[in-house]
Amino acid sequence: MKTPKEIIHTLLVQAFEFKNREENQTWRPENMNIKIMPTDRRFGDYSASFLKGIAHGTETEEEIFRGFIEDGWNKMDSDEKKYVEPLSAESFKSGFINFRMSDRFYEDAFKESDTWSKGNEGAGKTVILDYFQLNIAKEPHVGHLRSAVIGDALKRVLLARGYRTIADTHVGDWGTQFGILLYAYKKAIAGKSKKIDEIKDNPFVALQELYVLANEEEDVHEKGKAEFAKLEQGDSENRAIWEWMVDISMKKLGDNAARLDLLPFEEHRGESVYESAMPPIVEEALRTGIAKKTDDGAVVVDLSEEGLDEAVLVKSDGATTYLLRDLATIKYRVSAYHFWKNLYVVDNRQSHHFRQVFRVAELLGFEGVGASEHIEFGFMKLPEGAMSTRKGTVVLLEAVLDEAERRARAVIQEKNPGLHNKEAVARSVGLGAIKFFDLSHNRKSDIVFRFEDALSFEGRTGPYIQYTHARLKSILRKSTDEILDHFSVHAALDTKERELLLHSVQLAEVLQRVIEGWFPHLLADYLFELAQAANEFYHSHPILTEKDTEKRTTLLMIVRVVAKTLATGLDLLGIEAPDEM
RNA sequence: GCCCCUGUAGCUUAAUGGAUAAAGUACUGGUCUUCGAAACCAGCCAUGGGGGUUCGAUUCCCUCCAGGGGCACCA
């Protein structure tokens, strides 16, 4: 089923063409920037303002509008006219043509109860999504949440619209930072300050401790670089330690992804897998003169004239950089997937890095560079400032999830102690609160993480939407009426009812907008507003006690459609919608 | 110094170049013998300053101010 916007657009173009034919005019609809928008409900459902400002000669805008509707739209023959009607000529004076969707439209749109969010504009297009990138030997903290939930929500929305998606964690398992960790680990073992078993019992805490300790040494950077260079050259001791660290880290990543209920990743290609792909890129860059070798042996691309400074591909000690690994990654992805888009869901502190990567890739003539994009987001900070591993001011992701569940459990105990599957619901609601909190913010702004905001269950929150859904499901459960699968309108609709149907049907349009700008918060916003409208609706409309059978049937159908929309929308954000809570 | 992002109600946020800028929270009142009060209703409060483009600017451009981030042979 087409969206209202698509239907109105088609009809407008047809009306233009009809009027052109009838009156030998030469207006060209494709040049008129036809823009159709949902509008304030006092005007109608949708408005179009594309004719604004075209008054010329003796005709006023109002006359042109009137002529367009009366001589074009009204006289032409089109099957889709049954779905939408232009509203009274009053609106022409204000410069808009307003439209209202018909009951027939809703009946056809909701005919198949779960397909109206689905689309196929993504058919044949592959999108690579790079998110939830963790670093080796570090536990995920709340800062990692944003990348995970934004990436996961985008993946879900893309799938709903027919795209093929490849999710990759692109694990940070290579680089100097890792060398520092190796240095710290080996020093502790050699100096007997820690035993191997002691480290292995609680590896993340122990490694963190050693890492912080090592960073107090002045020349730790040099030592780390040396250890990393050894690793890169295949030193067997370093290799073995590295493999162990990668192993426990991947397991930790899997645990966290499972707890966050993320869709499965197609790939976990760590940066280390690009080892052999890097030398040819360096050779090519040097051969073509794009990169230069400095006196001390480093390989750099000078982008300073473009305000992007120097991009280092190889360091003077021969070790590769993150930037070079990202170049190799793009190359791999192009050849493996011929992607339509290659998206990096990474915080905005790395925008300079990605600008360098994309620019160098462009200079090297890589394919698919224009389709690579940094989906940047503001980073999460605590009320007292940025989180820092070194300062120990880090809130671990698992701790937040635990706390969320604990709070949800307490609320259930207070409000619905008889609930049968309390644990599962506490998990859904706690996770729903956190995810929604994150996803409801425009990804570009920074987020201040406060437990009382992030784990709130009241107002503009995930649990509010889940609660609304549960209430609607509860009404459906209690109804003794038989509700037909086929959505149909049996009784005249009032304003509130119409508004709910319109709101529900707009899910598809919202998903398209989410993809246009890579903005999942638009979906979060949309769901909250729909839940709000649904709450007002069932508070003001007695449904089960409605005497008129036809009316009651219609109300129940609306309830079912809205409940389904809420559940579908939440699912696309990666949030569960329990039937009871 | 150069580059990027962000400035909207006390606080946290929304708004696709469109009509009277939308919510939540906080605060003040009201609604549970009526489909579940994690709810609903009412009240209160806002586009950082100045220019420009446009029929129309929170949105685009310029400038100033404020905040954050980056400008590592870290990732």
C-alpha cells in the first residue's frame, strides 16, 4: 500500500497533466517541488504548498488554486481519488491545498494487519552498518550504548523497508593501545606483582588496573609501540596473550549484545584481519604520489591544505595506523558487498578521523567512497563531566542494565504484584526505558546520563509506550466481540478516532524519514505521540461498555490497529512490547 | 590559531523552509464504586545577539557570543 504522501503526490501530478492537456498549458509538475506534509489537524490531514508564490498576471494565487482543483483534480479520472479528498476552497486563501484521507483509505491500508510498516524501496540495496565497536580488554560502559542502540535500530528499520543489511562490530583489536596492554601484562607477570591466575579470575578489572598503572610511566607510549610492533611482526608470546585477550573480549561483547537484545551481527571482523590488505594500499599510495615517506620512515598523506592536517598511514616504527586499517576495511567492503551505503555509527569525536579516511580513500580512487558516511552522535557524559577510564568515572553497561531491571521489578511489585512473568517483563521494561531514553534524543546532541532520567518509567519514556500497548491489549482481551481480521469502518468516525488511524498509518512515512537522515529519534518521537493520542482516546471513549454494536466494533478495530502499530514501532527500536506489565 | 557539532520553557528534549513553536519533567490544582492511576485533565513558562535570502526562517547564508569535541607516528 502506498503512503498518503505517495498517493497525494501521484494525484497532484495527474491533475497537473490533466489540466495541461485540457487547457494547452505547459506547467511542468516535476519542476514544481511538490512537497506534501502532514498538517495541523485543524486544517486537515495533509497539506501541499507547491503553488505558493506563482501568482502572475491577473490571476491571484487563490484563483490558480481554485482552477487547479476545479478544472484539474475534480474533472480528471483516477481510481485513487477514492482515498483522498481536497478540502474546501477556504484553505486556498492561506496558500495551501489541504487534504483528508478517506475511511476507504484506512480500510485498504490496514487490510493486512501487519504490512503497512513494510516497504520495498530498499530492494537490491545493501547497507553496511558498523556499530557497537568495543575495545579489547575493556568492558562496555554506558557510552557504548548509543552506538549499539542506534546501529541496531537503523538495522531493524532498514530491514523493514526491504534493504539488505550487514552489521559489523569492527572490533578494535589492533594498535598501540593494545601494545601498552601487552607491556603492562608482561611486566606484571615478570615482576610477580600479579599472578596469571589472579588476572584470569577477573581479567577486565585486573587488566584495567595494570593499564592505568602502566600509563603512569613516562615512556609507556614508546614501550607500547614496541610491543605492538612485535605483535604485528608475529612474535609468538605476544600473539598468544593477544589471542587470549581477544577471546575473553569477544565473549564479553556477545554477552552484552545478548543482554541488549541486539539483532545478530553478520560479521565481527576485527581490525587485525586487515593485516595483509594494508601493504598494497601503502604501496599504491606511495606509487601514485598521494602519500609521501617522511625522513624518519613514516608514510603520510598531507591534507593540510584542505584543513584536514596530516593523515598518517604508517608510523616511523613501521606499525600501521587505525586510519590505514579503515582504508583496508572500505576496500574489503566494496569488493565483498558492493554496498549502497557504508555507515559508521561512531561518536562525533572521530569526525575528523573519518573525514581523513574518506578523503584519502577518494584520492586513492576507491569505489564506494561517496557512499560511506559517518553517522556521528554526541557522546554520553555524566553530570559531573566526561567519563574516563583512567579516572575511574565509568558507569558499566551491565551495571546500568542491572539497575534498570531492579527498578522495573520494584515498580511491578508495587503496581501489579500478581503478574505471572515478572522477571521477563522487568527485563523488557528496564531495557525499554534505557533504549528509549537513548533513542529519543537526536543523535547529534550530547546526552547527560542521569539514572533518574534514563531509568524513568513515567512521561516521555519507553515504559509509557509499553504501558499504553498493554492497556490496549487488555481491552482486546476483555472484549467478547468477535473482531474480524479485515479492518473496516462500521460507524462514523469522530475526530479523535480519525486522528489515531491517521497517526498509525503514518508509521511507514516515519520509517522513510528515519532512513533519509539516519535519525531513529524520529521513530521514538512518533511512538510517544501515538501512545499519547491512544491514552487520550481510551480515557475519553468507553469501549467495552459502548452500547451500539457497530460503533463498538469500530472502536475495537481501532484499538487493535493502534496496539499493533505500537508493538511494531517498538520492535523497530529494539524494544519489546509485553501484553501485560 | 584552524576544523566540526550544539545553543528552543527552571531542567531534559521535539519540530521535513510552512499556518497559533510541540512534549516531558518540575511546580500548582483536579480525576480511581466506571476497559489497569506506569494513566488522564487544567494552569505556568521558550527559539543566544545582530544582519541577510525568501511570499514565509527554530530550520538556509554571514557575523558575533556561549558550550562541547577534534587538530596524536592513540583508537
